[in-house]
Amino acid sequence: MGEKLLSNTVSTVPQTLLECLPKVRDSFDYLSYLPAASAEGLLKAVQPLLKLSMPLKDTLMLVLRKAMFSRQADARKVAVTGFLMILRHFKVLGGLPCSQSCSQSFSFSQIQVDIHTPPSSAGNEALCLEILGNLRRCLTQQADVRLLLYEGMYDVLGRNPHLGPPILEMLLSQFRRYYEAEDDVTPPLQLDPCITAQGDQVFLVEPLGHLLCSMVQCLLKCQQLASESEEPEDDEALTAIQSELGAVLESLTRRMIKCEMEDFELDKSADFSMNSGVGVKNNIFGILVLGLYEVLMEHTCMSADFSKESCEQLLQLFLNYNKLAETMKEKSVKGKSGGAKVARSLLTIRCTAKILQGLFSDDVPQHQEGLSVLRENLDLVRFIVSVAQQKIQQVCDKGHTDGSEGSNKDKLYKYCCNMARVLLRKFTSDLQAHGEDGRRSKGKAVSAMCLEGFCTIVNIICSRYPDQVAAFLTQIEPGGDDVEEEEEAVTNMDDQERVNFHIKRFQRMVVNVVTSSDDDVSPRDAVQLVNVISLLSRHLPPDSDHLIQLHAWVNRLCAEQNLDDSGMTKALLSLLFSLTAQTSTSLTILRDLAQDVHSQMGDIDQDVEVEDQTQFALVTPRTAPPVLALVLGQVDRVLEEVDWVIGKMKAELS
């Protein structure tokens, strides 16, 4: 709250804070003692003032330099965070005037503060190069300090493109410490310098996969900026370092494809137990190699447009990845003490969305030969869908995900829309053609994973982008496979009609699933679809005809369908209670459900005969216990409302 207040003060009345500059300077003395989140909040809040006051900027630089040499790792992390922030906001060569480049807007009178001290591009360049020199010292520190640096380089390059050559040179220089330059040497990387031992304990000191990931992402960013630039690129230093880095990545990819697990001493005979130093070391090495394969998969995918050669390379990298991952998984299962936890994927959400689209919805003729190579490997398909689930769940839980562009809210919305469309298309096509594929057991598992990912994305949009629900639904609307005469009507819908249109679409899918005779169609699919309907129903007005119709449909489904599945029963009844609360009284439904539960479970007095008759077909001997729990929970809520009304009436009458 204090950081937000300070940020608002800086954006509205910066001159007031400049008048009491000593107080602001004093706050910097406590910077290295603050928790990481609080320190970052303070730095973001005062960032615009740094361009309005050179003494304040110089004070911060001194504090950050001092923190860089602190004994406390958290203080060094604060220093890295602060230096990265300055790099993002002090642009080199052709930067905007200070008052224009600040992230906050200032009034005309406030802009006068910095008019007499115009920014110097040369000064900014010297400052940024000095900071990069300070950041190089991070490359000898703990793994989490280095990790913070590697993860921040992409954003710096996006905001300050002219720092490309020194950033790429710094990363490549660090990578060469572990890289075998000779083309015929395998493995191409030395892993032993990436760890250190203290007594019997082994620690990671170089997150090599993240270093390679930072190199690849920064290289891709430089190439993207060059392609978007209207002026021809004449920076010889940037061209040279890009060419050198490209050659390193090409050689590394080729040699990592040829590598066997034995080359890294990580074959099936290796010890992966967590009870010994050797086992811990092998687990660390295994996770590093898995990360390297993932980063090279991303580089191969993003550097080429699904050509046959690039797809074959990507598949070979995955096969090596999968072989090692399966070995580590197998060994960790055998060792009762357990192996290392599965590391988070180093694939970015951007790359994941691209491969996902290629696997399930890319119809470009030139891509088909290469994509067919990927589509035929079901392990690869499952891997990409599982990574997509991981990224989507991170966004759902935290509002951001790992990797470049993982904190850009607009980009995340775009990727979520793209993935939702692809995942839903895969599920619906499988639902329509179920039973036709001879390998349907694995295929259906992929289909269920796609639906689960889609449901999570709907949750993200409804909770984090509530104003864009209708726009999201427009993005996932059916294509040419659906009835053509509906297309014009869909285009002319208002937001409420659009939500209702898609609810009806998912209602049809629910009916298809619950009435299917295919053993491979899981009731869990229907649960996911009901959850999607529940999320979307919250965007219908309480008194709308659409909501009343939906309530009638759910009520009819509960009354007529003997689902005999506790998960599906819970989902449908929860939705029924929610809709009933918005459209009518729930007492009648509660009474009927209570009678049905009584009929199925019997009376507490064993001598009392209970008539075997139910009004809701979904209440069966198997589902009666969870239905009872739901009914009692709903009764508690009703009684709480009654207590509140009675309390309010007593207060008014007294």
C-alpha cells in the first residue's frame, strides 16, 4: 500500500518529492534490508524521479554498488533488480526526452523540472555500460543471483535495443566457459563447473539452461527488432555478435542431437538417488541437460517456419529429452526416497503457443510435410500440451508465467486466446470423430488435456480480463466446420447474446459426452464443460431470459440423466444451486433432493420403510453421499441468510 501511495505521489506531484530530496535519499539506505518484493516496489515507485534528479540517480547507483558486494544474497538480488530497472529506462542513442520517456504522465508545469537539464544520449550510454560492467560481477555469484540477471536481460533489450551488442557479448562470453568450441567434441558442454561441493553437499552455481535461454531470447529479440526497423541495420558489432552466436547455436544443436545419455554419464546405470552426493549431482546435471534440450527446441522452432529440416531437428531434440526424462522418472520411482522434482519447462509461452497451433490447427500447405513428422509422435504431442497446461496454470495462479513476455499482460491475453482456440478445436474434432482413431486411448488422453487447458484459460479470462470476455469468445468462435448460416448472426451479436451463444455451444457438448456410449469418453470431460458453462453464466444478467433457459436446462439434465458419477453430479448440482439462487428460490429443489437422498440412503431408523422413488435421476446409491454433502452445505448457506434477515429486522425494530 505504501509503495502504491508513493508511486501515485511521484506521478501526480513529483516536484513536491524533489523539494524533500534528502528524505527520498534516506529511504535508499534501507533498500538492501527490505524484502525483495518491497525493494522492487520502492524502485519502481521512484524510477521517474531518477530522470528528474541526477543527484538522486547517483545516490541510488552508490547504494546499488554497495549492495552488490553485500554478504547477503538478498541484498545482491536487490542490486541486480535496481540495475536492470535503470537499464530499462535510460535509453541509449536517440532516447526520448526525460519527461516523455517516463512510464507515468506529468502535467506541463511538472515537465519544467527537467527542461534545463536535457538528457544526454552519450551520458546514458556511459551509464548503461557502467551498469553492465557491474552486472558482470553477478556472473561469479550464487545461482539465484545469476538467474535474476539472465531472466531480466530480455526485458532490458526490449526497452533499450541499442544495448544488444554488449548484452549478447556478455552472455556469450559467460557461455563459452562451459562450451567446447571444437566441432567434433561431444558432449559440447562441460557440466562439472556448473556445480560446487561443500562437504557432502552439492549445489548448483550456474543455471546453464537459463543462461542459454537468455542468449536465445535476446538473439531472437535482436532479429525481431531488426526486421521491424524501417532503417537498414548498419551496426557491425551487432551483426558480428549475432553471426557468432548463430554459429554457436547451430553447432550446439547439431552436437546435442548426436549426444547419448552416456556422454553426460546420465544413462540408466547412473545413480539418481537423493541420499548421496553422486545422486544429487546426477539429478542436477539431468535437469540442466533437460533444460538445454528445451531451449534448443525453442530456438529451432522460432528460427524456422516449420520446415521439414527444422521439424526433424526439433523431434530429435525431443527424443533425446524424453529418453533422459523417462530414465530420471524411472529411477526416482524405484528409489523410495524420491528423486528431484520435475523442473518447470524452459519453453516460453510464445513458443508453446506456436507449436500447439502447428500441431492442431496449422493448414498452411508448405508446413504440412514438416508438421506431419511432429504430429506422428504422440509423446511429443502430449509433452507440448502438458507444457501448455503448465504455463496456463501459472497465469491462472499468479497472473504471469516463466520466460520472456511472461509478465506482459497484453501478450498473455493474446497467447491465451490463440491457445484456447487451438485447444478447443482439438477437443471438438476428437469429440465428433471419437472411435475412428485406432490409437484413441492415447489420443483421448491428449483430448482431455486440451479441454482441461481450455477450461483453465476461460477461468483466466473471466477472472483477470473480465472486460474482454466477449472479445475472447469472438476469438474462439467456430470456423468453417459449423453451420454457415449462423456466421452472419454470430457476427452481429451483442456481448450478452455472444456469451449465451457459446454457453449453448458447450451445452451441446455436455449432452454429447453424457449420452455417448464410447468407453473412452470420460465423465471428467463433461465436468470441465460444466465448469466452463458456470464461469460464462456469471456474465449473464440475473434477470435475463438466457439465464432462465440455462437454469431450466440444468434442472432437466439433473432430473433426466442417470450419470452415476460423483464428479459430474457435484458439478451439475453446484451449477444448479448457483443458477437457482439468481432466478428463483432454492427451497423446493433442496426439499426434492433431500427426499431423493433419503430414498437412496434409507432412514436412520432401520424399521422405517422408504419408498424407492427419486425426482432427480442423477441421485443414485453411488452419488447420494456427495449429494447429501452438497445439500447440507446449501442448507447452511440458506440458514445463514435467514439469520442475517432476522438480525436486520431486529435491528430495525429496536
